[in-house]
Amino acid sequence: MIQHQYIERSSGMAVNERLFGDRMVGLLYSRVREQNSYLFSILTSRRASDLLAGVNFDIPLRNGRRFAERNGIDLTGCLDPPESLTTARKIFERRIRYEECRPMPEMVDAVVSPADARVVPGSFSSDSLLFLKEKFFCFEELLGEHSEEWQYAFRGGDFMIFRLTPDKYHYNHTPVAGRVVDFYSIEGGYHSCNPSAVVSMVTPCSKNRRVVTVIDTDVEEGTGAGLVAMVEVVALMIGDIVQAYSDEGYEAPRSMEKGMFLRKGQPKSLFRPGSSTDILIFQPGRIRIAEDLAANACRADVSSRFSHGFGKNVVETDVRVRSMVATALPKGDAR
């Protein structure tokens, strides 16, 4: 199987990724999918995903620290004592002192990463070097059939795909400041976000269960990036997305509601254990993607399964939650 690499943002170096459950995913998305579509649909259902999650994440651990070390999980900055993390689920759902260990740029116009993740920037515009039409998702299908207003608003804009791996901190944070103008969920499957599965499945992000939050940032104290859609996508062994927005720390968590004002960089939701995906979608001409992320995405010296599968250079960069990934542009600015 082709090696998969990503770019370490701080050094610019290519890093080999050890993909969790790679052999199982390869078997499921090649032989099983091709030879037994009924079994494949069962294995990518919510019931199967919940069962796999229970077996893998809810059995008490003998030594939580050792489990974390073995799986490359950094417990530095944990808000709760490490000895209280007695199951894999508790480790994956850990809270952190994010204001200390995930500092956020002070610029009002900064768009920040919603998660500790590996990101690929893209564009719906055919004249962009980052043009990735219907590689990771079908645009209309992703936002839902009833969302014609949002499909029109975001057509021709840019997007960013954030892939969380099982070792990552699993809280999502708000990437922008603004007011919630829409919030809804769309039912779907529980397909893996392993790069091999993404390439073989064709647009799996728009086939999985997902939650869409549309934020108007052109409001008082907003980021000034126009409308921003944040799409949280479940995956294999991700049984739920718990909305838990907090203005301070993790205190008094609230679900999303229309009319809520969201401060940038605050905890928004929690993915249940496993690997999963966030997608940010922007209106045309309202952001400038960070130069290093745009340049990394097109690098030809990195072995990416996305590049091999899509026939063009598509490379991820590892980013930390609340770090800058783009800059807002005022209305009417040149792209």
C-alpha cells in the first residue's frame, strides 16, 4: 500500500503517517465493498460504528499513560489529572488548557483552525491552483438538498478540509467570530476518513452523517469573512457530535441555536472517539488561505495517497487548533 505523508507545519518537513486500522480499512473499502455491497452497508452503519467504538474505547485500561504513549497521544496540557483518564474514550475526549497550549493570534481578521488536524485547502473556482472539484465531497450534496440559499452563497468560494486522526484532541473550536444564522443535521453513513477510503469511496464526506453551522461574520465584533459554513462530519467509530459551545473554558456548554453569537477560538463541539472531519466553506473572495498551507498542498516531493488517487498534488499540513489558517478579506477586495 502506498505510504501516506503530511507536512509538519513548523519545519516544513514531510512526515510518514501511521494510519490506524489501515489494513482493516483497505480490506473494507476494496474487497468487501466490491464483492458484498450489503455487508459493506452494514459495516458502515451507525449500529456497527457504535459497536466498534464500544469495543475499542470503553474497556478500562491498565495503564492510561502507557496507552497514550503507545498511540502517540500527547497528554501535556490536560485539564483533568492523567490518572483520571481510565479508558480510551476518556483519553480521546480529554479537555486541555487551550489558552496556554493552543494560543490564538490576536488579529481580528484571522480565521483559525477548528481542530488539531491535518488540513487540505481547496477551491471551487476553476481558475485557482487549489481547484478540487468533487474530490472529497459533492458541494451540493454536502450542504443538503434543502439548502439552496447556502449553495448559492458559497458557490465558487474556497474550502478547507480538516482530518482528525484518533490520537488528536477531539474538541472542535469556533474558527471565526459571528452570529449563527442556520444550524441543521443531515443523516448519512459512517464511512472512514482514512485517505485510502476517501480516494476509493469518491466524495465520502457528503455521504456521511454531518452537522452544518452557518455563521455570519459580517456583524459587530465578527471576523469579517462573510458567511462561513462549518460542517462537522462523522466517520467510522464516531457515534455522535455533541454540540457544547462555551464562552469561557468548558463551562456551561450550550447547543447551537440560530441567533447565538460565537466568540472565535472557543470550544464548540465534541467528536466521540475515532477519526473524523471538519470542513470550512467560504464565500468567493472573502478569505486568503495562509501561504504556507496553499504552497504545501501543491508540493510534488511528498508521498500522499490523495495525490496518487486524484491524479494531482494534494498534500495535507498538520495544524493545531486555534492557529491561523486564513485571513478575512473585506467585501470587494481582489482575491
